[in-house]
Amino acid sequence: MDFPEALLLLAAGLAAGVVNAVAGGGSLITFPALIAIGLPPVPANVSNSMSVFPGYLASVWGSRADLPDRRWLLRLVPGTVLGTAAGCALLLSTPARAFELAVPFLVLGATAVLAFQDQLRRLVRVNSGQAGREGAGSGRTTVRSISRQTLALHVMVVVGAVYGGYFGAALGVMLVAGLALVLDETLTRISAIKNLLSAVVGLTTVAAFTVFGPVNWAAVAVVAPATIIGGYAGARLVRRLPPEVLKTVIVLFGTAIGLLLLYRSWT
């Protein structure tokens, strides 16, 4: 890695930290930057997953007061670990070409979720209200609704963890969207749960990729500290910069990167 490449990764890490603090989706900046310095898609993805882990821990610490009952959360950990391990195994055991073909669609999908985040939240609120009215008629229906909600929650967590182990860009955005669809909680609490699950996903990927993954440790050494500094700056910036402005920039950037990767993967 030469000096200009290190500067690019430093800038990308700082920007990603700010983006994650304000709107989420910072990996849509760091992953293309790792590609730009010449890393193949799989090593770039592995190194990106390693780099963003410290930011997950910082998020958990910052939102710990908003976490619900800890014993209830512990029940989600095994599925999160197993799902993440399955995603890591899928990434490392399938041909690199398969990942190259899938990445553009994953980037575009993550970008779309970020773009329509507010619409998803409104849809969730409507569905939650309907479920509450349907369950108010009888105790039997309420029990059945709770059972279905629990099953849906665990399925969603495992699916999200598989995605996080396989790719991980915009994992936080996708977890918020998924959790909000199955939990009748405030968005503040949902965000705190998302932070904890993201940290579990991150810890599992670090353990798996440290042993088995093609990690570019030089890139990780540059990007990881930069995301922490950027996250601190972003927490201060969020009071001044309208989140919609930054989200629009990320969506346009993610769409452009996704289309470019799609073009490169098929040419």
C-alpha cells in the first residue's frame, strides 16, 4: 500500500464513521475504497468487516441505557452467532466469482433499504397497529401473536446475521428495518438492539476471518481507527447536518457504485 492509497482509506474511514453516526451505511464508502486500492472483492469484504467492528462496540456502549431486558436479548445471541458463522462459511467456501456477481446486487439492495428506510418504518407502524387491534379480541389470539412474533424475530435475526457474515455493508440499516417489522418497540430501543446484534455479528466475523479469512491487515490498521474518529465527529455533526442530506448523498453514491460493480462483473 502506497501513501496515496493510505490517504484514500483514511478519508474513507473518516467519512464512513461520520455516515454511520448520522444515517448508517458507512460500509458503502469503505468497501469501494478497498476495491479502489486494488483488493479483490472477497479480501476487500473481509477487511471491511474487520475494520468496522470497533465502531459496533462504541455504538453498544453509547446506547446501552436504551437496551431492554438483558435476559431476553441473550436468547438472540446463539442464532446471531450461528447465522453469522454460516454467512462467513458461505463467503469463504464459494468461488470468488460467485461473490463478485452477487456484490453489485447486495450493494444496490442495501442502498435501496437505506433509501426507503422511512417508508419501511411507516409500514411497520401500520402493521404493528393492525396486529395490536387483531390481538385485542381474545387471549388466545394474543398468545398466538406473541408466539408468531418470537418466531419471526428469531428468523429475521438469523437471516440478518447470515447477510452480515457474507457481506455486511449497511447491516445496521437492514437490521433496523427487520427488527422494526417484528418488534413493537420505539425506534430508540430498536436501534440499541441493532447495535448489540451488530456487535455480535462483528465479533463472530472477526473470530472467523482472523483464522480463515484473507485479511489485509494494513488496510484494517488504517480504516478501523479512522472509523472511530469519524464516528465521534459524526455524533457531533448530527446536531447540525440534516440527516436527509447525507442520506441522499449516500444513496446516490451507493447506486453509482452498485451499477459500476455490476458493469465490471459482467464485462
